[in-house]
Amino acid sequence: MALSKPFVFRGAPWSRAVALAAGVVFLTLPTQGRDTQDPAAPPTFESEVSVGYVYVPVVVRSPDGYVNDLEQRDFKLQVDGRPAAIETFETGATAPVSVIFLQDLSGSMANGGKLENSREAVDYFLQQARTGDEFALAWFAGEIFEIDVPFTSDVGAAREAMAAWEAYGTTALQNAVAELPRITVGRGGLKRAALLFTDGIDNASTIPPEQARELVRQAELPVYVLGFDSGSAYERREAGGKVYRFADMLNLLASLTGGRYYPIRGPSELQAACAAILEDLRHQYVLGFSTGGTGPARDHRLRVEVAGRGKRVLSFRRSYRGTAPAAAPAATSGGR
């Protein structure tokens, strides 16, 4: 489904071609006044990796909690079922994060202290900022999508911007989600994530949920969702009679992009969700390997295993698009 009425963008300009440490990313999303784009074509996101690097964030959990004492030799990486060399290794304690806060400012957010809860959540992450972390702040309401604060380490700028938040207008939630890759692609931090604050009500989107999710998934951007009172009572009926719950759409967005969905009904749940998200980001290991830079770019399957007995649950990206690894190791790491 193509956009019949694209968002009006305000804030910092963003380039369609962004150079990355891991390659070159071409971003094509609908903007007002772009004469070169076919108005009937849906927004797309395509990435092509040239000579460069691929980063694989990994979270390791056991029944007792996060496993945070692993070393490079404890990991085994496979690309398309073949061993691949882990060339660089960062622990969660040292790798900086790049986080975009996306705030729903539609009229329904004016009720029940939702905006106050959003400010409290954002401020929690700003208070926990470490050297190298960077944050951006954007919002959507009606036909407007605005980047208030481009990525910066200046937490004061984010606090000043969110102090001016006011709720109004309709909600084009899926349209806003589809814009997330535009903001976060090419950031310096090895770990990227988006935090969406919304009640889930969507009454103005022209992009279907599955299309918005696919754009974010292709950008390899995990989305964590804090849903304020986004219960099963809120539903949307599409043409053809299809009905879905807004809460289910939020949950799918989070789970399919590698994030998590947190329904928020009170202060204790808000505090617990913020702490859990930050723990996820901080306890990531980041494995890195170089691509060969030759041959066609295509999708490659990733698999990560970790040594040790006992039950271990690993979370990691399942694929990347680009050329094959530069070289496979003669033997797996650590002599295994």
C-alpha cells in the first residue's frame, strides 16, 4: 500500500545515502515534495554492504539472569553454516549505545498521565547515560513527524525538547514507525535501538503494520515499545473486515525486530520496563567480522553459539545483507 498523503517532516535534514562503517546504505522513504519518487510506490529500505564490517550484538541469559563474564573465545560464529572468524569483540559494559526516543503526541496521549510517564521514562535513560552514548528525540502527531533533537550526547537538549511536548491531533503510528530507519541508520554506536512511547491507538496511518515492521526489520533496528494502557479494548477494523488489536500490533513490532513490548499500567511497571530495557542494551556482547567486498550482495544467515554447560538463551540478529566473510578460520575459536 502506497502513501496517499505523506508525513510533513520537520527538523534536521537526512540524506538518502548514508555512508556506514559497515558499508553503504541507501534509504528511500516518502517525503513531501520529492519529485523523483513514484507516488504509487511503497517506501522501501535497502542496504548493500561494500568492503567493511558486520556487527552482531548478542545477549546471553541463563536461568539466573544475564551472563556477563564471557570472553571472545567462548563464542562461536557461523555464516551460512560455516565457521567465521570473530575479529573484534566488545562487551556490553564498554560498547556505547545509540537510542532514538519516538514519542506519540496524538490527542489520546493527553489523558491518564501518559505524557508524564513518557518524560519520566526518557529521563531515566538520560540519567544512566555513559561516555559515548548518544540519543535522539522525535515525535509524531496528525500529519507531522518531527525530529526535535538529532543524535547527540547532550542530554540537556533532550530534556528541553520533551518539556515542550503537547498532545494533539490524530495518530499515524505505522507511518511514524516506518521513518525510524531514516534517523538511526549509520550511527557511530555499535548498538542501536528505538524506544517507542504510545498508547497504540492508530486512526490515521496509510501504511499497514506489516509493511512498517518490514522496513524496520530490514534496517536491523530493534524496537522496544512502552504501551500505555494499550489493552485489548483498542481495535482497528480495516477494509475487508480484518480486525486487529493495537496491543497485538505493538507486540509484533517489538518481537519481530528484536526488541520487547511492555504494557504499562502503573509506575512500578514503568520503572521495571525501563530497567529491563537498559539491562538488555548494556549486557550485549558485540561480535565483529569483515566482509570480503567481492561478489554479489545477498542475505547471509548468522548463528552464534556459546561454550559452557547449563541452559543458555542467546538473542542475536539472524542475518545480514552483503558479501561473504573475508575468510573462514582454519579452526573454531578456542580449539573447539
